[in-house]
Amino acid sequence: MGAIRKFFGFETRDESAGGDSPLPGVIPPSRSSLPAVAARDALRISVVSRAVDQTNTMISGLSLDEYDHKGIRKETPSMLLTKPSTEVDYEEFLQQSVNDFLLHGEFFWYKTLGFRGEAVNLRVLPPDSVTVTMDPQTGIREYGWSHGTVPRSRIVHKRHTTLSDEPRGRGPVDAAQAELRLALSVQKYQLAWFDGGMPPEGKLTTEQNLNAQTRDEIAKSWKAFLSDPSNRVAILSNGIDYEALMLKPAEAQMIEVADAIDRKLARVFGLSGHDLLIPLQGESRTYVNLEVSNLDFLVKTLQKTINAIERAFTEVLPGNNSARFDEAGLLRLDSKTQAEVDQMRITAGTATANEIRERDGKRPLPPPKYTPAPTRPPAPAQELAQ
């Protein structure tokens, strides 16, 4: 515990006025004065990186469809939905938007307009490069980028969490600043413990009264003895004894503290500890199937990001068309349950076998060959007479 107190700036003096007051110059600063954890620094924390990556993986696997003003899905969607940007592909465009939405609390798209004023290309702008001001009287936001003012018609701006008096959005990273700082401090402590500069690995004790010069000579000799890998056995004399000061690996790595921080961060990002491979006590997932797990994730976490991206694409589509993700792929059943549901639909007459095969990407079954029913031969004359 002394090493932990010393590392985090709580080592005390023996001759201080209060006896337990922090040393001068190491009093922890107030929380408001601590530097904010930036988005790139937050990605250095494994649970944050995994949370963002899982959200990206789920959204990238969904197809994006276009619907007209009557709510009918178009067979061929607009080019903006299949290739929104000429600089990056569709999946990378979504990843940049989702990453900015989660890490910065907002994302910005810059629209390149065609001859008729329609959007022909989209570009994800770094949130740090965009300035946003809001008129306190009207609430109208003005945007600046690349050392100039950008017309509001050229910018698509979606915010994660909004406040009525703030023009910018807030995200999970803003909400978890205390947890992120603590997580980075634990990482720093773990590295420092094994890189050196921490408490000694052992101590030499003796009942003899030694002067300073003798103590230094014994310590120097002992360090030289330990530095030689070939020295496997130590023989101590004159009442000198050696005691190792070693922590258990779990204690040295502060595993329990790190797991507690990971659970807090998972809660902020709306993910379960099971999805982020965080060990949990007392939780059973025996009766949780894939569909229920994905539905819970969709409703409680993913829906907010999906809605923001759908509204952003709807703003740039021509006319009154709208964009929607096909969430059916996320709610896919396991093979056995899907086969049972398909059989019930065929039996009830709500679907045909070929419709289900088309959904699975298979060719329709050939029509059954017509076989005429066998005709009964004419009865013999004797049977007719009787």
C-alpha cells in the first residue's frame, strides 16, 4: 500500500505538523483543474477501444436502404448510400462518423453540391477543426472550417447528447472523464512497477549496530551479488537476514481496480461486461440466446447511433426520400430456431418455400412434375352382368 500511496502522491512525512499531511508539492490538484482526456488518449484504454470497435462492427454489418415518400423501398438506392465519399469507402466512412459520434460527442459532414444544388459527395470533418457558434437569442448555429465560415446548407451536424445552451455535443468520453483519468493512471502505475523506480524488492536486516559506511558497503555488495545471474545461492553471516518484498501478480497489476474501472466505462458506453470480456461475478447467461442479446444491445445502446446516421443520410437524399438501416440482420436467429420459424410460416401459409430460399440467397426450387393419377381398368363383362 505504501507504494500505491507514494505513486499517487499521498506519501506522508513522519515529522509533519499533522503527522498525516501530504508532502509539499504533491497535493493532488482539484478535479476541475485536471487536464481532460482527449479522444485519442481514450482509445489507449482497451475497454474503450473495444467498445467503439464493437459498435462499429455491428453498424457496418447492416445494409442501408432508401425509401420514397410513400415508405416503399427502392430497389436501387442512391449513390450517396452506397458510395457517400470519393475519399474513403462506405465502411470507413461509417467508422469515422461513429468514432466521432462516440469519442467527440458529434460528427460533421461537409456536402459537395452539384449543378442543381443536390449533394454529390460527403466528407467527414474532424470535430476539432470545426468551430460552432450559437446565437443565444435565436439558437441558430453558425459553422466555421478551414479558416472561413461555412454555409449551414453545406454542413450536416449530429450530436450525441445535447444541452439547450451549448452548440456542441457531448459524448461518453465527456461523461467518463474521471474514470478515464483513473484508468490511465492505473496503466502508468502498472508500467512503472515493472520498469523500475518502485519500492525495493527486498531488505537486509541485522541486530548489529552498523554505521553508515558499513551499511552502504553491505548494500553495494548485495546489489552486485544479485546482478550476477550465476549467483543462485546466497550465504549470509554475522546475523544478516534477507526478506523478499514481493507482491502477488494480481496485486502488483491492480487487477481488481482495473476490472472495476472497466465495468464503469462499459456502463457509460452502454455495453455489458460480458460483451467486453470483463469478468463478472454472479451473472449467468445460460438462457440468453443470440437474438435476445442482440435485441437488447440494439434497443438500449445501438439505436441512438443508428438514428443519428439515418437522419444525417435523410438530410442529403433528394426529395422526401429517407434512409433506414435493415436491422433484420442484427436480429438473426440461430440456425435451429430459424428453421423452426420458417417451417411454421410455410405451414401457416404466410410464406412459401421459394420466398424463404430467396431470402437466404438460394435459387427457387423447380416446380413439381405433374403425374396423372392412375386410371382404373374397365370391369370385366361378368362383373357387369352381376
